[in-house]
Amino acid sequence: MADKTLRNFASVPGPVRSGALVGVVLAGGEGKRMGPGLLKPLRRLAGRPMVAHVVGRLRP
């Protein structure tokens, strides 16, 4: 199953080139335990959306 998924990903056209992929961010979820409002990746932590913190850590 994983091999088939990787082959499908490799055939997707787009800007990703060999060696350019640093990581994949799975950003989702409602964050129900955090109360109503924005989706969890968009909630602010230290003045920035949570997803921005994750992406910032992936930069080479």
C-alpha cells in the first residue's frame, strides 16, 4: 500500500522537485477541546498561527 501511495505522489505534477521536499505538515482538526472558534492550525500561539510554528521548524 505505501509503495503505491509513494508512486502516486511521485507522479503528481507541481513545484516539488527531487530534494526540495523538507516535510509534510498534516494540519487539521477542529480542536474541540480548545473551545469554539478557529480550526486548530489557525489558532494563535505566541502571536502566530500554530501551523506557522510548525512550518518555521521545517525550513532548512
